Amino acid sequence: MPHLWWALGVTVVVALVVVYLVWTAGRVARLQARAESAARALDAHLLRRAAAAAVLAEKRYGVELYAAARIALDAAPEEREAAENDLTRQLRAITLDPADPACEAVIAASRRLALARQVHTDLVRDARSARSRPLVRLFRMGRGQQWPRYFDVDDPTLTVPAEAPAS
């Protein structure tokens, strides 16, 4: 009879370990999927901002801003960070009028981009942290998937000139 209790105890411990490993593998997969989804959302917001900047450049601000926006729209993945940083610098160099609908679209797209970048950074950090744990590495739970990458871009939030107080 005592051997039966030992066998039952070992079976329970093994079952708990297996449940924990399955739960951990699911968590790693979910975090990886969320990081990939955030990367796609960030890409969409980058494209929206570049398109809004191209429209704004066609209407008002000229060749340099338009060129930066087109380069950001057409950039290959490995050149994307540099192109987006250049577009941010070009947008900061001009004075945006919040009353102009084209300027308002660029400002709104930049704010959404800043939020999407923060969400992406947080999710990539969480996914990388989960994948770097010893147990996850030991059982190779993240194999077959690329490590999530950070998107290193300047803060895309644009400053808008303060309105003068009414006299």
C-alpha cells in the first residue's frame, strides 16, 4: 500500500509539472503573437503618418518633406527605421497649423503612432523576457519563431504652437 501512495504522489507531481509547462508554452506563444500583432499595427500607423505627411507636403511644404514621406512609404524593412526618423525630423522642422485639416491629420497620425510604438515596445519587452527564461530556453518553447524586434524610432509626437490667449 505505501508504494501506491508514492506512485500516486509522483504521478500528481509529474502532472503538475506538465500542466505548468503547457501553460508556460501557451503564454510564450500568446506573447509572441501579441508582439507580432503590435508590429503589424505599428507598421500600419507608420504608413498612415507617411501618407498624411505626403498629402501635407503636396499641399504646402514642398519637396523635402514629400521626399522624406515617399522614402518612408517605399522603404525596405531594413531601412525603415532610418526613413521614419528622417520623416520625424522633417516634420519637426516645419510649423504645423492645427487649424489646417492636413496638418491636423499629420498631428493625429503622429499621436497614434506614438501610442502604437509604446504598445509595441511593451509587448516586445514582455515576449523577449518570457522567451529568455531558463525553463523556456531549456525546452525550446519559442523555436520556429523569430525573436521579436524593437522598432527604434525617435518619439514621433509633434509639438503644436500654443495658441495666444484671447484679449
